[in-house]
Amino acid sequence: MAKAADIGSKRLINLAPDAWVQWVTQRTDVVAQEILGTEFQWISRETDVLIKAYSNTCGDFLILNELQLRYTIQMPLRMRAYAALAQERYQLPTYPVLINILPPPSTVTVVNSYEAEFLGLRAIQDYRVINLWEVDAEIVFSQPLPSLLPFVPILRGGGEASIVQRALTQLRASEQLNELEPLLAFFASFVLDMPLVQQIMRWDMAVLRESPWYQEILTEGEQKGLQQGLQQGLQQGLQQGVHQGARRQLMRVLQRRFGEIPQAVQTRLEGESLEQLESLMDAAIAVSSLDEFLNSLS
């Protein structure tokens, strides 16, 4: 997920872990016990938050939370792979959940399962899908779900200035939550004009630049264009940060599996798009040699 969601997803869920696990499972008897590591044999996922949970009816089990800024067609295979890796490592049943933050392009259909067949053998992985744009903003205040407060502007019915102001008031009422203001402003900029967002927040770009959330969003991204407004700067940094993070993660997988990677391969990867890098990540996990990976790269 993108810097705004991915880097802070564990922090967001930690605000109210019991409320979160009950919301994603739709079971009121579930409690969060521990947030576990998502570093597996060959790969570490910053977008995943793996929670060990418990309920009277199910006992101990895992909840795999995957927060994505936008759904891509590679997600079903990823959900299958990471659910299996989590279950293998911790030897517990796994409940995978995909939370999509922003709607994908109209040409992409969001699905809730992975299905494949090869030589008569079938592979199936179901997972729950939560599209935030379909979630009623009111449940954030009524349940309550403080982890979703920064996302209120993009929830159903949350794009009104009064609702954004309501979310801001709750953030500012808590020392634990007030650092999330820039994230709320970021998503508000998708549905409201920037002058109105700045008026609601009652701060300017100087305040935004001092916030830890802003720095996380832009650390790996291009910082030019900030003077053109909050939305352009954040979106640009977000896109660049995700791209660089995907390339770095792919290199880490290749190095762990095959040792030193030639500079020519690293240079080639710098020119690949985010979608291509995601596809190459699946190949890097599946292939048995670097030569086989290079064939997929070609």
C-alpha cells in the first residue's frame, strides 16, 4: 500500500485492535491477542498486518490484514501466497482480509478469491474484501473505529465538510490520534477543494511539513511540486514511494534466493513500472534460478 496506508497500517490497527478484528471478521466475540511478524522465508510485507486472535467458538487463529491503496489484478495470487505462508509459519488457521482504500480503474474488477487449475489440479483461496468506499462513515463514530478516522472522507457519506470536521475533532481530542491529521487531510483532498481542506484543518503547508506522517509519505518520493498544493505533493510522493519500495523489496527477494544480483539487472528494474514490478515479484518467488527469472524479465 502506499506510504499513507502501508507504513502506518500497524500503527492504525494498534489504536483499537479488538474493535478492528471484530469489524473485519464481523464477530463480536473475537479479541486481538498479538500482532505478529510478517517476515517469511523470502519476503517481508510492510502492507500486511498479521494478528493472532481468539474467539470462544474458533479458538486461536490468524487474521491477515492486507491494506492496499488501490486493488490490482495481482492481489488474488498475493492473498493466496501470504495466507499460506502465515499459516505455515504459525500453524494456525488463517482468515485473510483485503482492505482496498481507493476504487480501482473501471476496467478492473475486485474479486474475493484466487482460483487456478493446472493439469487437473485446482488451487483455491477465499478471502474477505472490504472496499472502504462502500463502508458507511457513520460506523466509524458509532462503533467506534478510531483506526478508520483518517479515511472518513473517502467512506460512503464521509465526503461532506461537516463529517470531515467531525473526524478532525475526534483526532484532536486524543494525543494518540492527533498525529493522524495530515493523513485525514490527504484523503479529504480527494473529495474536497484544497482551500476548503486547509480551512477545515486551519493550518498551512508549513505545519504539514513538520508532521511525522507527512515525512513518512514523502521520504522515498519526489518532493518537487509541493508548492502546488497538498494533494499534488502527497500524491506524487505516494506514487514514487510505492514504486521504490516495490523495487527494493524485489531486489531483497532476489538477493536472498540467488545471492549477488548483477548491476545490469538492477538497472533494468529501475525502468519497470509498478505493475511490472508486482508481476516480477510473483515470478521471483516462483522461479528456481536467476536465469529463469531473467527469462521472465525479458
